[in-house]
Amino acid sequence: MQNKFNNRSTSFFEKVRPIYEKSRNRTNLPGKIQTMRRAFQQICDGEDPWTALGNFRNAWFGYAKTCRQMLVTDPLLPPQESTEHTQRWAAFSSKKIHLLLLQNVISSVEIAFSKTNMK
């Protein structure tokens, strides 16, 4: 016996699939992308560090994940006033970049490895 919902659900997914594919390929990037350099500059300018880094995290894992290299390419600029606070956040930011890139490389290697063994 055929399920009466099969025809309806199939046609629904056939209609939605092109919309989904179009949205996957679109890059909805805001005017100013929150790079790590920008986040660190905001910290040095007095912004709450967790807000600036949270905005960077939104870019890394969300709206700019297709262009992650761009988020960490620019080096951190030295602050106008070098204080213990800014030095600690510079060290934290640098280490965070290192860890994210390492995590991204490991994930890429794992994905590539799993695809080659899926025969």
C-alpha cells in the first residue's frame, strides 16, 4: 500500500531544493566583516573583549565561514597604548587564530581522509 504522504512530501522537497541550493551558494556578507584584526582593535579601543571576540566567532562559524582565511590574514596592529591588558588580549587573539586554523586543518584532513576511504 502506498503512503498518501509520499507524493506530497516528494513534491514539496522538489520545490524547496532549488531555493535551498541558491541560498547555500549566496554569500550574505555584511558591509564590515569582523576580522580578528578588527576585533583586537575594538578591544584596544575599549570595547568589551567578549563582545568583539563573539562578533569574530559569529563571522568564523557563521556568515563568513566560506572565507575564513580572510578573517585571519591581516596581522594584529600594535595598540597606540601598550598596556598589560592589551598585551594579554593580543596574546589571546594570536593563540585563538592558531587554534582555529589548526582545528580547521584537522577537520579538512579528517574530511578528506574519510572521503577517500568511503568505497
